[in-house]
Amino acid sequence: MTSARDIAPAKLNLALHVRGKLPDGRHAIETLFAFCTDGDRLSAEKADALSLEISGPFADGLPTDRENVVWRAAEALRESSGAAASAVVRIEKNLPVAAGLGGGSADAAAALRLLTSLWNIDPSHAEKVAPALGSDVPACLLSLPARGEGAGDRLTHVAVPELSGTPVLLVNPRVPLSTSEVFAGWDGVDRGPLGNWREGRNDLQEAAIKLVPQIESVLAWLALQSGVTFSRMSGSGATCFALFDTEAARDEAADAVPREWWRLSTHLR
């Protein structure tokens, strides 16, 4: 194999409960991860030296060196496995940056999958290096429904077959939002454990709205759309999502999204 391709699926947090702080200073959370069928697209081919190329609607300003987590993922995989290999990795950046969709983490995870295959490396090395790259990277490496605990990196596979194929609409007000700033704005109140995700919460929503008030408008707009069965903000925002009972209802809503907002019509995996 000299080249490979993969999708970095958009990550959604169907619920996200913040329970406190971990000994290392990170926040302790309980969340249910779900993934879409669409997202960024990556490809890789063998080369004499490691390099990174980025294109797509959200490529502007993204680093193409070690400042990019995809580059660090490649280096970590090579170091862990001892592989004497390199590649050119190309990212088609379709998801907005700093949007609560796990974009960078999903890209790093996709790069790990790609390079594991391209360099003929045991997948255990990808699993080993994923947690150090970011709390969401282990979940994105799996890209299937999972309950996340700890910092979100302690995973339990969850079977939710009723969600597979569900039409979903993602909407973002085109305002980037720093995950660290949102967590810093959390009020520190533990409102209890995560049980049924539909009855759960996103404990970061209030802090995110204070930073980006447009989130409240997006959530209110989604809740009014015909055919919506569930809606919430994902992760630390600012992207919000709505699940629909039919593709037709989702597509009708997508056509009506205000032009200044970004939208993506997709399905849950």
C-alpha cells in the first residue's frame, strides 16, 4: 500500500456533564459521544519526509508543521512503533475550527488510522499514543458511540442502534470558541451524573453562551423546526445540532438556516 484515505467524522456530545476536577487539573466529565457520517477528509501517501498539506473551506490559518496535532500524531505513532517511515498527509478541512465538533482530535485520529495502515503498524500503537494527543482523540479513534468518563478519555462502548442513520443538522454561528475559555467559565456546580442522555445536559452551555450569545439564537431556531426530535449544543460549542425524524424535515430546515450561519446536513453513524 502506497496511499490511503479516511474520513474524520464530526464528533457530537449528546450530553456532557461536568462533575469536578481531576488530580491533574483537567475537568472530570461524563459524556455520550456520537459521530456523524461526514467531516474532514484525509489522505496520506508514502514520502521521503513527513509533510502536511491543508485545503478546504476552513484551511486558512491552520499550521502545517508540528503546531498541528496531525503532525504530532504522525510523529508519536512513528516513535511508538519504531517505524522508519514518512508520509505526506493531506487534510480537506470541511468543519469549522474551535466548534465543539472535535475537528482537530478527529483529524489526529484519522491520521493515526491512515498511517497505521500505510506503514503496516500494529493498531495498538495508535491506541497507545491517542490519549496524549487530546482528551477526545481516543473517542475519535473509535468513532462509534461511547460513554466517556475521566477527562472524556476513559471509554465504554455503548450500543444505541436506534440512533444509527438518524438525520442530523449541524449549525454553527461562524464564531470560534476556545474550549479552555469555556471550561474556565463553568460555574463549578456538580449537577449530578449522566444517566439517560436525552434527559441529560450540556453543563458548558451557559458558559459558552456568555462568550458567544449567538448560540442561544441557534438553539432557539433549531427547537422551532418541524420534525426535530432532539437538539443541544455539542461539546464546548459553538456548534449546535438537531436530530430529525425524517431526511425531508432535516433538509427543509437546512434550506432555511440563516445565510450567515454554517450548516451541515448529515446522519449519525
